[in-house]
Amino acid sequence: MPIFLEEPSYGPGGPDGQGWNRLSLNAHFDQRHQCGLLPINFPTLFESMTGRQRWGGYERCRQLAPGHCGECPIQRRHTEDQGAIAWPDRTPLLLARVRPLAPTPGALFADPASGRSTLELRPWPGGTAVEASWVQVRNTPALRLSWAWRDAEGEAFWLVRNNPAAADAVVRSKKFGAHTRHSLYSLEDGPRVALLTCRGSCAHASSHLQHLAADLGVHAGRSPGCVPDTTERLPGVRSIELAQKDGRSVIRRHGAETLIAWDVPFDETTAAALAAHTVRLTSAT
């Protein structure tokens, strides 16, 4: 994974080979070395989390001796999982909204706030929003991103956390003709938490189902909470339709249908686990 992103080499011929003897704004742009662990927007966050970093769109390298990444405190914080998001309890899913920084008064071309933003993270389906930086998201382990989208409020994307207890979850699957059934257990000897019946093609990887079982098992045995309002589609997840039918949840995707019978109360905690499962099915990372 590239971390030290070297600045472009100087070419006196310019990008078109005709030289630089024309009006140029290059003096107003930062051409220094950059750090692949310091993204400043969604495209570079996606690049950084998938090992595709390239120069452009990252913060400057902060080392006095550029390229000595092993001695850099930024890399040390990243490898030691320091500076991560303070993840709220009781939800595996956060809605991230990009909040651009206000322009600096009096600044023109060299405005330090230009192209910079913070993130407003809101627990799903409800809760108090917290502010975070792009670097905090990058330093958060076991995290998945959805694809970004734009709506009336601006740019947004989902953050879904992999459940560390997923390795202990058990999925027992059986095929019945054109149907596939998945029985989910948060523990080997624990009670069943959900029964999924896939009609047509099954798009569920075992890892997705294990995380769903672990998300449900965290609060297994709890008293029923408030019944949430259901939505046909999660914001930004256009390929999946959600519904309720005869007390069961329904996932429709690409002509296939999955019915989910819950063995835990269908409340906001269960709705959040279902939403997180939906995002994992379509995640970008």
C-alpha cells in the first residue's frame, strides 16, 4: 500500500510540451509530497482504504525527512488504531454527511479551507450526531464504506462496522429446490436469532450473514423496544428495496427476494442490524 506520495517531477515543457511561458496559477497550488494516510475527501478515503493511493487529494507529508514513513507518528497512530472514531453504542451503522468548511475571511486563491471538510456522523436509525475527520475514519479498524451519493443536504455515505464477534457466529444453510434457507446463530450453542429464506439467486456471502447474526446477538434476550418506521430504501442504496410482509422483513434485489423471520424483537436495534446488512451487501470496500 503506497503511503509516501512523491510530488510530481518538474517538467519545463509543461503538460502540452509548449513550456510554461504563459499565464499560470501553479504558484497558488500545493505541489509538495503527500501522505496516503491523510485523505481529505471521499475519493481519496476510498483510495486509501483499498491501497490505491496516488498523489493528489491528500494532506502534505509532515516528516522533516520525507519518505521515512517508519518513523512517522501518523503511521504509528494508524497501525496502533489510535485516533479512531468514538463509535456510539448499540448501532453498527453511521450515516456520514460531508460538511464543507466555511471560507476563510480575506483569503483568495490560497484559502486553507478550500476543498476541506469535516464529517457529521449520525447513528442509524437515530441518535446524537458527532463530528469526525477524514483521518479518524481512515484510522478506524474493521470498517466498510458504501458508495457516496448526493442529495438535498449534500454529499453523504454510509459507514458500517464489522462485528468482532462475527467469528463466533454460526450460519446453517440448506437448499430446497429454488429456495435457500439460512439459520443464524450468534453462538454455536446459542438460540437462533433469524431465519432467512432466499427465493431465486442467493446474494448472501457467509461473512455477511455472520456479521448480521453477531449484530443481532449483541442484544439477544433484550426486552422489546420501540417498533421503528420502515423505509422502502435506505438513502443512497438504490439497488435494494426493503419491505415488511406478514411480520417478516423482505429484501428485494435484482429480481431476487429474501424473507427474514426474526427470532429477536423487531425494534430499532434489529432495524439497525438489517440496515447494516443491506449496506454490507453493496459496500464499496
